[in-house]
Amino acid sequence: MTRNAAVLGAGPGGLAGAIALAQAAMAVTVFERAPQLEEVGAGLQLSPNACHALEAIGARAAIEAVAIAPPQAQLRSGRDDRLIFANPLGDIAIARYGAPYLHLHRADLQHVLAQRAQAAGADLRLGVAVARVGPDGGVQLETGEALVFDLVLAADGVRSSVRQHWFDGAAPRFTGQAAWRALVPRELAQPSPAGVTVWAGPQRHLVAYDLGPNRGLNLVAVTERSAWVEPDWRQRGDPQELRAAFADFPAAARRLLEPVADCQFWGLFDHAPLPHWVRGKIALLGDSAHPMLPFLAQGAAMAIEDAAILGLCLQADPEIETALARYQRQRRPRTARVQAVSRANAKLFHAAGLRASLQHGAIALVNHMAPGLGQARLDWVYGWRPALD
Ligand SMILES: Cc1cc2nc3c(=O)[nH]c(=O)nc-3n(C[C@H](O)[C@H](O)[C@H](O)COP(=O)(O)OP(=O)(O)OC[C@H]3O[C@@H](n4cnc5c(N)ncnc54)[C@H](O)[C@@H]3O)c2cc1C
């Protein structure tokens, strides 16, 4: 008899998870609260490890078709625009990792994954919120409808109600970081920065990368704050406030902020690694399991990796319970390490004074003398392949 699965959430994690479950011969229903796939947050970087995970669920070629492969990533000083570190990407990433480093609009990622999930047989129910789930596989919708599944995959994001109810009861913690996110029409941001560019300054950093002619230049401008008191964790931002916060950054960075007419302001939350991701028939995936700061650009990548491994576990083991235990065992250490490094990067990006000079000077020296060492530092993230331990 065909086993059935409910997926909560149609973010990158839920959609990739739906494809993986369908590939494991399950009948999949995805419940998404939003009435349409929202264009939240604009750009995403997808590193080679994410591309390998996309390949495992049969979506890599379709994603590559809507994405851009930048020639490099660079870290520059937010004081004087000096180059601190450059990591060659493009063909070099493909040669080193067997897959490209990409940028794309989040909506394009979601639409490709949604199409793939539906083509694999998943039923995508938009505008349908789940009220509660249980370890027995019970799923109650906000309409009152009650259903039962063999597996409940909770990909309900950083504010996961499933995590809070069944796993640890704690709300996500404010990280002391907040971000403006904006898109600028390409013609207003010429010359476009060469690849992913990060300007790092005291308590702030600015990230810019191109999303192609139809989408424009993606900007993420991060600033430190002692608390997040706003009622909503995402709200309309003020472009003037954004420009004022980066007024002492180099002209090359400031000119990208000039044309910003509209922006969003996000509180950035994460959570300490959870001891368990599985309870009965419920499994967490993506930000619900391991919310992290975006300072290694790995949140969606980890969600897609989770999906690829979950699919392999279910294909290898007919027992859902043992497959889920294997999934948790394999995914938890890696995602916990990525969470920790993402947090630590805040210190690297936001260093001030003498500490910044020393840190950035040391990185620049290594980059100059032995550029391969800088690249190798990220091999454990980018060099990952989807395989069972
Ligand atoms: C500033 C910023 C920059 C980032 N940059 C990158 C990057 O460059 N690269 C990268 O890999 N990651 C990046 N990320 C992280 C990435 O956006 C997240 O990790 C990713 O979206 C997580 O996907 P998810 O599917 O787990 O959760 P989400 O994308 O949050 O999706 C969860 C979904 O669940 C739905 N939902 C919630 N509750 C219910 C319910 N009860 N019933 C039905 N539906 C429900 C929500 O509506 C939502 O659609 C960035 C994040 C931020 C904030």
C-alpha cells in the first residue's frame, strides 16, 4: 500500500522535501499557509553543495537555467574598499566541487521546486494552514479538517510551531542582528559589482549580488541592534534609514544604496542546535530544525541537503521510523556546525578598530600568499555530496 506524507510549508525546504518523499514512492500533500508562493526576501546564493542536493532530487538543471553563476565572491573593507579576500567561483567552483555556485531569486527557486514536486505527484495546497500535528501522524487544518499520515514533515520555518510544541518549547532567539533587504533595477546600479561582494565594517556589513536582467541587484545590509521590539519579525524598511546606517561606507558601496526605493527590514533569529528532530511520525526539516544566521549563506542550502538525505534514507529503508532516525543522525552534526560558523562570521564581518585591522590584515595576507588556503577553508561546506554514511 502507498504510504502518505504531509509536508508543512512550501518554502525551499518543504518543496525539496516533497520531491524527495515523492521519489521515495510516498503520496505527498504539501500544506502552505500563504495563498501563493510568496516573493519573500528576494535573492539567495546557492553554493555547490546545494547544487549537488538539487541534482539528487532531479532539480539541478532547471535551477541552473534560472540562476546566475558569479565569477567570484569578495570581501572588502567597509572603511576604504580595500580587497580583503577573493574567492574565485565560476568555472573554478565547478572544477573544484563538481557543481556551480549560483545566485537566484527566491521566487524562481520556489517555482521550479513547486513544478518539480507537482510533476513528481505531490498535491500542493496553497492557502491551507495547519493548526496542529501529532506524533501519531495526525494533522489538523485550521479549517477543522482532520487527516492522518504515515509521515509529517514540518518544514514550517524559523518560527516553527511544530518545533515549539513538540521539540523544545523555546522561541527562536534574536541574534542581535537585523537586515534590510532590497532589489535595485540593474540599470541603476552600474557598474554592477563583480560577483558576490561583501563590505565589512564595524557592527555592519553590506552584501550585493546580481540576480540577472529581470530581477536586478540584490542587497542585504546588516546592522547590529540590542533588541527586536517590533511586533513582526519582518516589516517595511525605511530607505533613508538604510542609507544613513551606511553613510560612512566607501562610495562603491553607497552608490548601490542610492537607488533603493523600497526595502524590507528583518530581525534575524536563530536557535541552538536541537538534540532531536524526530518525534514519532514527525520530522523537522530546514529552518524549523536548524535556523541560522545568513552569514554563510547556507540556510536554504541546508534545507535542500536535508531533503536529499531524507529521500535517500527513505529509499534505503522500508521502515519510516528507522529511516527518520538515520536522517536525524546524519544531518544534525553538519547543520549544527554550519549554525555555529554562521554565528562566528558575525564577529569576522563586524569587527572594529584594531581587531578589524588585525583580522582583515591576516586574511588579506593569506589570500595573497596562499590563495588556495582561503578556498580550502570552505571545502567542508561546498564539497559536500549527498550520500548515506
Ligand atoms: C537576510 C537573509 C539572507 C539569506 N540568504 C541566504 C542565502 O544566500 N543562501 C541560503 O541558502 N539561505 C539564505 N537565507 C536563509 C533562507 O532564506 C532560509 O534558510 C530558507 O528560506 C529556509 O527554508 P525553509 O523551507 O526551511 O523555511 P521557509 O522558507 O521559512 O518556509 C517555511 C514555510 O512554511 C509556511 N508555514 C509556516 N507555518 C505553517 C503552517 N502552520 N501551515 C502551513 N504553512 C506554514 C510558511 O508560510 C513558509 O512558506 C537567508 C535568510 C535571510 C533572512
